[in-house]
Amino acid sequence: MNLCLLWIRAAAVAAALALAATAAPAQTLERLRASGTLRVCIWPDYYGVSYRNPRTQQLGGIDVDLSAELARELGLRLVYVETSFPQLIADLDAERCDVAMFAVAMLPTRKEKLAFTEPYLRSDVYGVATRANRTVRHWGEIDQAGVMVAVQAGTFMEPVMRDALKHAKLVVISPPATREQELEAGRVDVFMTDYPYSRRLLDNADWARLIAPPRPFHVLPYGYAVKQGDSRWLARLDEFVAAIKRDGRLLAAARRHGLADIVETR
């Protein structure tokens, strides 16, 4: 009888520990309320999304506006944590930030490691070349022998173009080098990017030519990303995404930053 009671108690303790282990990660909202701070990961070189103006050092972009809206709704002080696409998963896993809000493309490899909200933007891949370049003037000239095609390390363009290119050579650019520098220097013929980043060149460089695919090439949804394992926090962020779609804040912010064409309203 005593052995039976001991077994029952041991089973109850094991069940309680298992329940605590599964519940432990679901503490983000409580932690945020206790700290009074919302830490948002951004990439400060993402034009129109989360971009630090080199002259004024001020941040601007759709997700600067919308992260401020989220912090206001939650009643929290907003703190930005700078990251990058290659560093993003590690920063979220280490809880250096509570949410990544900088138009994170929902790649299958990222979805294996992170949890995403419903999408709020959607973009295809675009090429950027110089107007003086005679090697690449339209989409059909990109994947040709001898063409040097640049991508930013860690962005979704890297695996996409690695799979897509059959004849051209892929050049992966890592900081401190930039795609623009390599393009202007003539070391690459074209670089691949998404719609938001292409606006940076079109708005600021009269030497740049946008090369759009003649038909959808590789359209991806963008969402906000969090560490896996906290369904309550993800549900709260999904509520926010649904609200900004419904009340017009998303479209208004997109229009302010030249991204209205890629808003996901569903």
C-alpha cells in the first residue's frame, strides 16, 4: 500500500514538473508587464522599414511606426535592439529582444526556428543594376554565363538565388562591404533585393535601374517573429496585426514609407 502511495505521489510530482516545463516559456506578457519595457529587434539598414538616417541618426520606417503603436497599446516603454538577418534567430533565442519587427521574410528555414505572426507585407525579388550597365538591362539577362549576381548575406535572396541561378555566378556580400559599393565599383553586374530595399536606390540614386521580373518569381510573406514556445505572446501579436489591418494603421504607415503596393490586407 505504501509503495502504491509513493508511486502515485511520484507520478503526480512528475506530471506537475512536466506541466511547469510546458508553461514556463509562456511568460512573456507577464515579464513585459513587470519590466515595463518592450524590446524590439530591428535591422537599422532596412530602408522604408527600420532605417537609421545616416545624416540625422533618426530611425524611420513602417516598423518604427508600428512598433511604437504596439508599445503604446501594451503600455510599455519601447527599446530597440539592433540585429541583422544572420543574427536574428540567435538574438531571439537568447531573449535579447521580445519580438523582431523589421519585415522578416517567412522562409521555411526560419519557420523551423521561429514563430511568426500572420503576414502584413508580401514582396517578390527584384534586381538593381546601374543605368550604364549594358550586361544586364532586363530580367532575362540576369542568369547568363559571366554575369555576377550579388545578394546580401543572410537575406532570403541568398538561398533563393542560389537555387535559381544556373549560369550566372552568385556573389554573397557580407559587411562591411555593401551591395551598392560592389555594384558601383563594377565588381558585380546586378544585385537582388526585395521591394522595400529597392526603394532606397530608386529614391536616392539616379544611377540605379530597377529590374522587375516579368511574372511573379519568388513572392514571400513578411511577418513579425518571436521565439518559439509562447502561444499567448504570439496570439497577442496576431491580435495587433489584425487590428492594424482592420483600422487602417497598417496601410497608412505603408503609404508614409512608400510600401503601399506590398501591404497584405487579408
